[in-house]
Amino acid sequence: MRTIVALLCFSVTACFAQHSTIDIDLYKKSKKHSFSEKSYTIGKHLFRVVNIKPLTSPRSASSGVSDTACISALILDKRKYVLFDIDISPASAPLGMIVPDAQPIAGGLVVLKASPYEGKTFLILPDGKVVTLPGASVIVDTAGKSVYCVWDNDKNFKLTVFDYKGLRLVINTTEIAEPKQWYSGGMGYCFTPAGSTDSKTWYVVDFMTKTIIKGEKPDGELRPVSYFGGLDKIDRARCCGAEVLKK
């Protein structure tokens, strides 16, 4: 698998592959690919979200056949900087650029790039700024103006918390236990770990210390919270196509 990532307005992720450009419009005429695109005007900028799916099934690169399962692009205005994703995905996993129907940031747009290895979240803010976060399992706290983004790669989990109002990292990308259930309560969020037989084990996102604190169940009323976008509910057949470009 290899990835070529766009040069975007503002980036939180620290590790990027090389920058490159491709002519997206060539795929519109291709008889070997299906082409799905939707445009969004955010602030003074036009964003194009594109999914390009090969009409033949991807195979391992070692077989000499293309390993492309989906080419996903986020294009700003008329620039040719795009995210170019070559990926062989498990048959049951979601794939491609996904724009959920319900959007939590007024005047903005949240786009999820589903991938079993390198999921990403793109926050397109009302002024046109773009923030890239690692992972595509997202909780958007509209009251606190923060985004909790969980990255999962082969059961290795990391959490990044970003303040999209103040344009700052609250919690830098850090390793966490696999979350079983997230909860909101009081001034922050917490979660219980998967696979734990101890119901007293909780993890709290602490804004004061900017750390994840392991301890007992927090005081006060806690409300279960689900990830934004519901990637686990997306039919694999709808991925990398027009069905997931909504709003």
C-alpha cells in the first residue's frame, strides 16, 4: 500500500508521504474506472470530494495486477493537489472518502477517509481552513468545539483531540487502550476499555494535564456517545462511490 497526500491549508498529522499531482479529470473518461464526485462550497472555497473505483477487482501488487481498490481525492478550488490512495481493503471494511449526511460543524464539513490501515479525518472549517487528523473514528463535541479522533491499525489505537475553534491541539496523538464505549459527562469525555473484565477501569481525557488518565468511573451523570459517521454500519458495496458522497 502507498499513499500520496495532498498539501492542505493546515495539517495536524506529523507524518506525510511525498506530495504529487494527478489529473483527476482523466478518470472521468476512463472505461476502467467508475467516477463519483460531489462539490461543496465552504467559505470562499470550492472543495471537490472524489472517489474513483477500478472496475476490476484489486489483487496483490506481487501478482503483477494493480492493487488499487480506491483512489480518493480532496481537491481545493482548481488546484491539482489531491489525496491519492492505493489500498487493498478487507472485504468487510469501508473504503474511500465518506461524507456523512448529518454534519456537526455549522458552515463547515467533516469528510472521513475510510481505510483499514490509514484512516483520516478532514475538518473543513467555515473559513475554508482544512485540518487533517489521523483516524476516521470521530466524536465531535460541538459544545466544547473539540474533535476526538481515534486511529486504529491492527488493534493499535491512538487518540488525537483538536480544538477546531482555537485551531490548536488539546491532546497530541497518543497511544490508548481500545475503547469499548465512549461517554460524555461534565466537562469532558471518557471511555471504558474493550476486553476488560474489571468494570471499575475507566479512561478520562484530561484537558488540564493534556493526558489520558486511567482510574475509576468519574462522578456525575454519564451519557453514551457514538462515533460520528457510523463507518461500522456502511455496506461495503456502497464504498468508494457515489453512495457515500452525501450531505
